[in-house]
Amino acid sequence: MSGPSLRAAWSDDGWWPSARRIESPNEGPRPAGAAVELVVLHSISLPPGEYGGDQIERLFTNRLDWDAHPYFRQIRGVEVSAHFVIRRDGELLQFVSTDRRAWHAGRSRWQGRDDCNSWSVGIELEGLEGQHFERAQYDALVPLLRAVRARHPIRHVVGHEHVAPGRKIDPGPGFDWVGLQRRLRWTAQRFPPVG
Ligand SMILES: [Zn+2]
């Protein structure tokens, strides 16, 4: 699809039709006039390193059983969300309209601008920082990023580790930034420096 037809494929209120929609209550309005210029990529798995369950969608909809695993006690009561989650098999879930503010980046800053949640789209890849991600996940991520950029004036795609250095390390060195850039054919300036 070209840019205009990608733009038209979105629902008027910011939902991407090829994603499975699971609405999260952990969201709010964006500040007036906040142009959505950033995508923040994350990795998440619950418990860490275990894939395929429904715990991520439970966490993002405040339905996680905090006593079901020792790790969950460490995060008991957190209220978080992301706009999108890409499962290991490439399945795409959407929890928050891209017109709304999701709660994924926390205390964060990119190029002098604070509070990335207010002006970014958050995408979680099911995975563990430092580990690799599946081909099917990149196959879902590439068209999703094209679609997001067709709707919002995205200038940069970065990792949580880049907007919260010293505090967050996801998606980590297992994420293929170079491969992503090649597939999207966007300029290197849109991505974090890869060294
Ligand atoms: Zn993160």
C-alpha cells in the first residue's frame, strides 16, 4: 500500500484494523498540540523469558494475577500499556488508539524533549532484552511502522533504552536496527546510532 492508502486504512479514531483490539484503561489524552513524532520500541515477556501466554494482555488490562508467579509480585499494582504488542509469532495486538497517550516509556527524554509518552507511539515486542527477536516479529513491525508513519509525522524510531538510558535496557543488543532500517528504506537519521 502507498502512503495515502495506508493513511485511509486507519479507523478515524486511531485503531489499526489488522491488529486484534484489546482496549486498555491505562491511557489518556495527549497534550493539546502534541505532534506524534517518535516511536519507542520495547521488549516484554511475563514472566521474563517465557513466551506465548496471555500475561502481557492481562498486565495491560489490569487483570494480571499478581500471585500467579514470584516475578509478578515485583511489579504488583503497576498500571502500564503500549499502543501495540507484537507476539513471537507475529500476531499484532493494539491496546490504545495512537491518538491517545499510552503508558510505556515512563520518565524519558529524547533530543531534549521530555515525557516521551505524550508524543510517541509505543510498540512492545514479546521478547527479552539481549535475546534475538523472531523473523515473524520484524515481518509485522515493518508494515506497522509504515502505517504509523502514514498517520503521524514520525521523525524517529528508537528503543526504550535510548529514551531512558541507565534505567531501561530494552529492546537491547539482540534487536536488529540495521535490518529494520534496510527493510523500511528510511534514512539512518531516523534511527538511533548503531555502532
Ligand atoms: Zn520498555
